[in-house]
Amino acid sequence: MNAQEAAWDRGDIPGFMAGYSDTACFISSRGTTCGREAVQASYQRSYPDKATMGDLTFVIGEVLPMTDGRAWCTGTWRLTRAEDTLSGGFTLLWVRTAEGWRIARDHTY
């Protein structure tokens, strides 16, 4: 998640998305988007430039390992921009893949 924060802070949405599996689903109050490419396109529409992306900070609350190469992670996020600050929480389902740990489900609120 440190690499995702760094990618976000430099305005690199594709780099941020490297932490997601190809079949990831993003769930928020606006609905559910599935597939890494669709999730990335949604981020790019919502955050078209570095100014709207601001500075992202994650705080991990807990990580709960499961026996089948999966883990739940909960925490909070804060997005600081020149004109405002947004914040909320998340629950992530991580899966171990050949490429390493990737996010399969992202419920952000």
C-alpha cells in the first residue's frame, strides 16, 4: 500500500492500479465497478489531474490472514488537496497471485 500511496501522490493512476488484480471489484456508495481496467477508467474520470488527486494517506487498522492465500485489511484513507480534505475507510480483500499480493475487492466509504 506504500507503493500505491507513492504512485497516487505523483499522479500515476496506472501505477496505483498495479496493486489490483485483473478481476478486482471496487465497491462504493456510487455502485460497484469490476475489472482492473474499468476501475482504472473510473479513477481517471474522477481524478483527471494531479491537483484533483492531491496527497493520499492510508492508515492500516488490521490485517486478518485467511488460510487460502487471502487476507482482509481494514483501515482509513485521507486525501488532502489545496481546496479540501476528504477521508473515509476501506475494507480490502487481498489475494496472493503469482505476481504477489493484489486487491481483489475494495470497499471504500
